[in-house]
Amino acid sequence: MFSKFLAALCIALGAFASCLAFSPINSSAAMPVDSSLPIIKSPKATQSKYDDRIVVTWGKNKNSKVDKYLVMRKSVNDKTWHRLGFVSNSTNRYTDKISGDTKYYKYKVLCIKKVGGVNCKSDLTASGTAKGWCDVSICVDPGHYGDKNNNFSEKGADAKYPYSEAQQMLILGQKLADALESYHMTPIITRSSDDTGAPGVDVGDGGLDSRGLLSSGCDFFVSLHTNATGAQKKVWQQSENKVYVFANAYARSGSNFDLAEQLGLAATRQLKVTGARDFDGGLKEFDDSENDDPRVNGSTLFRNLDDGRDYYAVLRAAASVGTPGVLIEHSYHVNPDVRAFLLEEKNLEKLARAEAEAIAKHYGFLKR
Ligand SMILES: [Zn+2]
């Protein structure tokens, strides 16, 4: 009654805006904590079909005594939790409309109940956190161009698997971009044809620098490759079979590193049918003798120049514009079993979907 009366008074005085501080959401600032109230431990934050909305959901309320929920939000730069609003106990979702440039938020959901005439809340510190992103764009780089790394001209027992890394990675890249789009993320592809394709890409250096630079403003950069061995005794008939993920300077820790690991796992699970070794993950420094060893499992690696910058030009360029990114070696195309697998379009489709799913899960996107 009080706030209704106050609002009416404010409108009457023509000063409604100055009275917003007394609206019900803020009047609960001193709401006491009631430790007997249920704690929402695992809320989820997923993107809606709109770029600028994050949907927070939580488990159905089994405690009929909870009157309503309070949804709290914190951006990456915030020190404290902000109140977004109350929702009734008959629902378990809240749609947060985002404005501004921030893409990454954390959420908590508190249970609210009236005890002795006073609204009480569950413990904020004990409540679980959901992480949500909005407006995520992923730069997809199908490695190489033209007829790079193909065995078309090789004469050998494996001639029945004519393979081109540039061509198969282009197919994989296009499928990955489509799959990302189906999750309502925004893919940016560095080439869409046999040449380096994309506008502004300098073909002179294979487009390596300009491809990485195209990722400017993106949330993540993924360069798609298949591997070869330095010294081939029998050309295109090697037995090495494992996935490597090279993480650039911005993807070696925290959540970006988690995503690097998930991509390595996703690719390995698909290539398993060819006999690919497990993916142990864990950040290791690239070492010719150790990581290249076919008896060692695949992992996430970093490889630097002497000056400390990324060894791979395309990863270095992505890092130069602040984009975390990885280069994925989808095992070895010099292995005939792997090559046979990668030549099947349906397998590239599975790989693309698995990688898109890993990215989508990471950012909290749902397929629609
Ligand atoms: Zn390559």
C-alpha cells in the first residue's frame, strides 16, 4: 500500500522518475537471509533466439513455501550482484534483455519467502552461479587454400584416397559455420572458396595474417587443419593418429582453455573410429620428440617463437587483435585410415556438429 500510495503521490507531483528508488525491487535491499530457505545450486543460462537475450532457468520449485524468486546478475566487470527482478513461484525462468557491449554475465537465483511479515531471501554466497553469453561470434578458418597438402600427384598404394587438406578443411569449415548458426551464434569464415576468398584477405602469405586479423571482435577463433609428419619414410602411409589443439596466447587459461580442451575431446571422439589415440588434454609445451611421438596421447599444446609470441602466424595474428583461438589438427592426413574417414562428407558433418556442440555448450547456447 505504501509504495502504491507513494507512486500515486509521485505521479501527482510529476516526479515519478525520482521515486523509482522506492519501487518494490529496491525496497528489499535490507532483506534478511533465512538459512532455512532452499538454495538454487545449479541455475542455467542459455541464449534465446534473440542475440541480446539470455534466458535463466532453474529447477522446479518443490518447496511450496517459496513465494517468489529473485534473479541476480553480475557482468565481467561488476564487483557486486545486481537485482534484475522477482518472478512468481509458478515459473522457473527469467529472460534477461541485454544492452551495451558486454557479452558475458553471471547469474544467481534466490528464493524469497515471507517470514513473520518480512520478506527473507536465501543465502547469496551459497547459491550456485550460471554463466551466460549473448551475441557470440566465432571466426572459422578452413586451413590453407587451393591444392595445398594434397596427395593427388603421389603414386602409391594409397592412391585410392586422393586427399587435399585445403579442400576437406573448407568443407569442414563450411559445415562448422552452418552448425554454429543453427545455435544462433554468428560465424565468420575466413574463406569460402579454393582461394583465400574472404574480402580483405591477402593471398600473398596464404592469408595467414589477414585470416587471424579477421577474427577481430570475435569471441573465439578456430583454424581447421589435418596434420602431416616432417619425415615420411613411406609417403602418405604413416601410422600416427591423434588430435592436437594448439592454443594461442589468449586460450591457455580460464574458460578459453576449457573450450580448447572440449574441442580436442570432440574431435578425438569422432576420429576414434579410425583408431585415433585418446586426448588427455592439459596444457603442454610443443616438443618435436615428445608430442610428435605416435605413442603419446593427443593434447592441448602451446608453441611460441623466441620472442614469446605464438609460433603459428594465424594464431599470432588472432592474438594480436585480442582473440582467443586454437588451431586444431584433426589427426594426420598422411595416415590412410584418417584420410579415408575425412574424405567421407558425412564424417565431416559429424565432426562439424561435434565441434559446434562443444562451442555451444561452452557459451550456453541451445539448439532450436
Ligand atoms: Zn595445415
